[in-house]
Amino acid sequence: MRWVAKTADPDQVQALAEGLRSNPSVHSNLNAQTTAALARLLIMRGITDAEAAERFLRPSLSHLHPPYLMTGVRGAIDRLEAAIERKESILIYGDYDVDGTTAIVILKTAIELCGGTADFHVPHRIRDGYDMRDDVIETAAAAGIRLIISVDMGIRAFAPAETARRLGVDLIVTDHHLPGTNGIPIALAVVNPNQPGCEYPCKALCGAGVAFKLAQALMERRLPSGDRSRLLMSFMKVVAIATIADAVPLTGENRVFAKLGLEGLRSPVNPGLKALLEVAQVGGRPLTTGEIGFRIAPRLNAAGRMDVARDVIELFSVKDPARARELANRLDQLNADRQEEERRILEAIYLRIEEDPELRDAFCMVIDGDGWHRGVIGITATRVVERYGRPTLIVSRNGDEAHGSGRSIPAFHLLDALESCAEMFSRFGGHAHAVGFSLLTSRVPDLRAQLDHYARTRLSLADFEPVLNFDDVLPLDQVTPELHQILQRLEPFGVGNPDPVFAAKAVRLLAPPRVLKDKHVKLKLAPARMASDGNSDWRKSLTLDALGWRMAERFQHAQLLPGDTLDIAFTVGQNDHPEFGGLELSLRDFKTPGKAKDENERATAAVDRA
């Protein structure tokens, strides 16, 4: 992995530090050194003036954009209001992942709070597949439904939109996925910040974020102002989960969602949400984006991946704590089932890559298998990209049909790649770095060849080398509680606002690495020059624990001994355990300059082959 230091213009840093010191609401008793450190980190995140810094450091409801700036919202709200006044039944048609199900929860709750009635439909991932279907619209029309609202889907649903028009059903499409080259469906209203001509300031909303803007506009139209702020804050908890889970940039309006939502999750009121946090063992304390991404979101996603996503909507709607706990436990078990299925498929994938040099050397890997669970292949694609650093599509064959999910690297726009061979697919869609698709099984070899050729025209071997961008070189004796307090002000971290990464040179290993759960490692580290007398700076004598997630095998190959030195890239966190808590490092990478270079290369190659 290549380490690259980020840079910040010293004059900009000084000017921003002075601006921060002149603003009491931002400065908050920081000394000159810590203010300069905060300014440097803000500059490297594109925040160059004190006003932008205040908005970043102190997000509030007042920073939300007016929803009517988004194309289509006014027409959608006019139709929604008419439906509420006429007591029409409304159908919300949403996706089966955490983004789609939480979008349903938000919009359904808002409609009901405003006096309307709304039911919902979530497709079954295996039986129905992704996006809207004609037969669902036909059934709804036969039942008397005259208004359908899609959430987190529909921007490429041209045929279903035509079916709705033919049957006299008004369709409102709300989505955040990128439109295709042939425009947008013909519907009563299309609400998507990424549609052509829409000038909404935050283009990176998730599907639940778009649904929230519709809910916000509806409540502004129909509810007293005194109720709106309280309800918006209540919705913020759910929007935060979806925003973090969908890995959209945590900047602009998304930062408001994440920051305020995480604060609200400290004291949940909803019985289902409380039960979910308890089952995930994160209840009763402040949550991080990592805990949302790795403990909460997988349990919500498990319903749509492994069974029926309706359980998620019921979880957030149920009032009985006992039923809420039952549903939360069910999601927990489904997530365990998902983990086991993921492990099984990954073992088969890694074996295939190891045995097939042509596949291993592909610029875009397309890996297919019979009967692989379609709810899990997206996660496995992510794992393969993390391990091999190449765009990857995982395809599940089921007779004549095949369904796939793909993930990519920063240098490769995966949706554009699929657009280059659009004729192969019965359906496809997604983003620059995540896609889903269906095609005939017989076309999978053609897809493999086409995408590898396409990738070779746009990528070089250098694009596959992992790059770690770090914020600053930081000696270990400068990792202090004061530094951690500065970093906390930049939270929540995620895409677009990464956790600050630091590099420390020649750190001394004080004890043999301790392996945790066969795959993680815990280290005890100190500055290379330990204090030898009582007059030395006490910081030179400090020790810090460091955790290396999924690094056990690398450390075993490196054969490090107490007294060895290594260079580390790390983030700074806090272990809150009452007995052995304190500052704790999380390793992003390590190098062993004291070992022979070829020994390091052999160790890295062995891990890559594993």
C-alpha cells in the first residue's frame, strides 16, 4: 500500500485558525496549537472559511435546504394533499434494503401524521427482483389505488410508469439513483436531485433522504410550526441510519442528518428502535457511524437479503415492546444466517481466483456461481474489492437467468461500464461504485470479456495499488486527550469526511502481537525512544494499545518481536471500558523498515494469495 500525505496551504490554515479563534461558538477554549490543528484538518476537508467551519462543526435543523428547491416536490405535494383531503388510499412502493425500508417508514409516518392513509409494498428480492413491476401496479389499480409513490427506486422504471398512466394511476417517483441515457420516466412527478435540470444543492442524498425532503415539505404544508421541529428531529434518527448505511458522502445536508440523528439515537423512544439497539448491543450510549454501518445496518438489511423486508417496517411501526423485541431478535438471527452464507460464498470465490490466473489478472473480475444467494452477493463483491483492489461483479446463476451485483474502486465508474454493454442486460442500475443487474446466463462469458476489455482501456496497473491518504505525521507522544477532543468535533466520520489518519515513524513494539478471534491483532506500542531517567518528558514513556482489524495473518508473516520498530498509519479512538479504557489506536496499515524489503513483499504476497 502506498502512503500519500495530504497537504494544506499554510496561509489558509493560519487564516482559518484566526477566524475560528474570533468565533466563540466554534473556538470553545481551544489553545492556539489545537486551533491550528483543527484548522488544518478542516482545510483538508475543503472547508476554508470560518462561516463554513461553523456550519460544519455545529450542524442544525436551520441548515436543511428548503425542500421545494428540488424539482418535482411541489407537484408531488399538491397531489399528496389532494389525496389526503379526499381520503384516498396511497401505496408506497419501496426497495428492500435499509435505505428503501427506512424511506417507507419516513414517508408513511409523515402521511399518517398529516391525516392520510398509506399502505406499502416491498418486493421480495428473489421472487420479484429490484425495481417496480407492472403486475404490482395492476393489482393496486384493481384494488382502487389511484396514487403510488416510489421510494429509493423508479428512476429507470419506464414500463411500470407507462402501465400506471394507462390504468389511471398517478405515479410519483422519488429516487436518488442516476438516470439512464434515455431520460426519466413519464410520471405525475419525479423527485430526484440527480435528474437533469434539478438544481438542488445536495446531490448526494440517499433514498431515505429524498423521502425525508418530501415528508418535510408535506409537514410544512399541513402541520403547525410548533410540531414540525420535534417531528423532524424524530425522523432524523431514521434518516441518519439510512444515510450512513448507504455510504453517501457525510457532507452538506447529509452531515446534518448524520450528526443530529446520531445525537437523537442516544435516547430512542420508538420501541422497535430501542429493541434493535439492545439486540445489537449498542443501546444506552452514543453511537458512531461505524456502529451504525457494522451493527445496525446489517441487521436491517438482513431482512431484505435473507427473507422479507416487511419486518423492518413493522419493527419501526410496532408499539408493543415484546413484539418489537421479537422482531429485533428475528433480524439478528437473519443477520447471523447472512454471515454464514457470505462465508460460504467467499470461500468458493477465493478458491476460484486462486485456481484461475486469467481471472486473477483481469482488470474487472466477473465471478459467477450456481445458486449463490442473491441477497449476499453484493456484500461478497465488496469483500473481493477490498482484498484484490479490482472492480468486481459477483453473479448468481439460476437456470437460464443470472443476477449480479458489482462494486468498484475509486478510479472506475462501474455504472458507465455497464452502460457500455447495456444490450446484454434485462435490467441494470446503480451508482459509480455499486450496481445491480440481471441478464441471461448464456451472456455471462460475454459480459466478462466485454467488461475486462472496457476496464483495460480506462485503468492502469497503478490504479490497482491501494493508496492510504494520511492527514499528518504524528509522533506517538503527541497522541493526547486534547487531540482526541479535536477529532471528536469533526465527527461523524464517513464517506466525504474520513476519520483523520496519522502516520508515526519508528514505533517500538513492547510485547508480542496478541491475536484476537483468529483474525484481529492487538499491539502494545511506545515511542521508539523511551525515557531513561526521571527528568525526561513523561510523554516519551507512554504506551498505547493498537488494534489491527483483520491484520492477524499479516503480523504473523511479519514475525515481529518485542523491541522491533515499525511505521504505522492509524486513527485515534477511545476505549470506554471502565477498567482498561483510554486512548486507543486503530491501525490502517503498517510497515517494518527494520526487516528486509523482500521479506515484507513475501509476507504481503502470501496474504494476497490466502
